[in-house]
Amino acid sequence: MTRQWVAAVVIAAALTTACGASTPMESVSAAPVYPQPAGAQEVTDVPATAPVDCDRDASLRPGPLPAPGAMPAGSTMAAIQQRGRLVVGVDQNTYLFGYRNPATGQLEGFDIDIAREVARAIFGDPNRIDLRVVDAGQRESALQSGQVDLVVRTFSITCARKQNIGFSTVYYNANQRILALKDSGIDSAATLSGKRVCAVKGTTSLATVYALSPRPDLVGVSSWTDCLVMLQQGQVDAISTDDAVLAGLARQDPTVALVGTSLGTEPYGVGVKRENTDLVRFVNGVLEDLREDGTWQRLYDTHLQSFGPSPGPPVPRYQD
């Protein structure tokens, strides 16, 4: 008699005993356990920044734009032209503004097209561009280190940031709001008390939620899509950031909705290395043309029409 045959007899006997037992087998249920996105962490402290007084929305006045391919000798734009490509820091996870189209694998969105218009102004070709994905917390350092020429990434202008980098004029105005499940009972900042709220590390959104009183439990992640996944899996109760970003998330999930009034205005600008004032003026000249020739409106209609009627491009404010 082989060992395998003996083992088979023992197993068969055990199964027969179990099936014939009068006591039913106890059912066991367990809730699914979802891993948190990489880098997600509880935020217990947001470093305080010294108050800085500035004209937040004002930027350097542009001069006449040179013709594409004829950048002034010795200028930052001439160096970019000689390199052959404009290098821009962008996002790949903010639907409608900067995201990777799953069908094509290409980066698309309102911010992406704003960046391409700057490339068009330098080279005469919007495709002479190198789009580099940067996390929100890397935007300033990417400019300061020279890794990118510009950052076009739902980049809110603040006086504190203007101490470190330059900004164009405002090209889009957003408002910080809340995204929650439709049946959650969350309908305002006041109802966030005791709730878990998700925001991306390195953003002004994080500091705004941290300053709420009473303060909700705050979770910091690397991207807004990480926040949406955590909301869908019940790991957080709400997301708070710019309504432009939240509207894109809501387009991806019909069970969520934007709620509450504005927690603060978020003006988006193009980030530039602080020393490159000629490039700031050049970008402002490009944005001025986009406002006047209808390109800004065309880009809004292409990417942001689901937000409702266009508010029109923000009116620029200049300082010499």
C-alpha cells in the first residue's frame, strides 16, 4: 500500500465526517482591507510661514513679443531656443488640467495647452516642448534648480511663494471647496469636524484645511487621484482643494459631489525661476495675446466647458 493511497483514504474520511456532521460549519466574513497609496500619511503639523505682504496677483509688465525663432540675444528665451525645446513641469493626475489620456498615453489638459502656447511663441511650433511630471511639493525646487524652465500645474500664486520664485499674471481663478460622497452628510467646512480629509502634500489646500477650527483629521498624499481612491475605499471622508481639480475628480465618479462655499480663492499662474525676469515678461506677453486673440476662450471650451459658462480670462494686473 503506498503512502499516497493511505493519505487519500484519510482525506476522504475526513471530508465524509465533515459533510455528515450535524453541526453546520460557521461562516466567516471579513471586510476587505485596502492598502493606502504610497506616501500617504497623517498630517499633524503644517509649518507656519511668516506673513508676507505683497500684491499677490500682480506680475511684470510685458514688452512687445519677438517673432518666433528670433529671441533676443543673451535672453533666457534665446537659451531655450538654442537648446531646441522648452522644458515645463506639469501634472499627470489632474483631470482636465494636466492628465495622461489613457487612450493615447499623451499628456493633455488646459495647463498642458497653455504650456504649448509658450513653446509656440518661442519656436513657432507648440510641439517643441519637453513635458516633465513634477509632484506638487517639487514645483518650487524644480524651478530653483533649473530642472524646468516653467511650471504650469494648477500653481496657486501666494506671497510666500513669490519670495522664492517668479509668477506670471493670473491665467485662471479657482476656489477651494470640498468633495464628498453624496450621502455623507458633509455639506460645509463646519461638518468636517471629526472627519478625515485628504489633500496633496505641498499645496496651499493642505494649509487651508489645517487652519480650520475645529480641525479635521488630515491625510496628505502625493496626487489628487490618490485622494479619490481613498475616498472611494472609505479611508477618508472628504477631499478639499481647488474646485477646478475637484470638478475633474467628480467627472470620474458619479457618487461624489462638490459641497460648501469657497474656503479661499486660488489664482493660477505660470511659475518661473525668480531670476529669469525676462522670461516672466515674455510669458505675460504670451498670455496677453491668448486673452486678446480668443485662444484662452478656445482652450476653455475645449477642456473646461463642463464647468459651465466661461468666466472669461482673468484681467491681468501689472507692476513695472
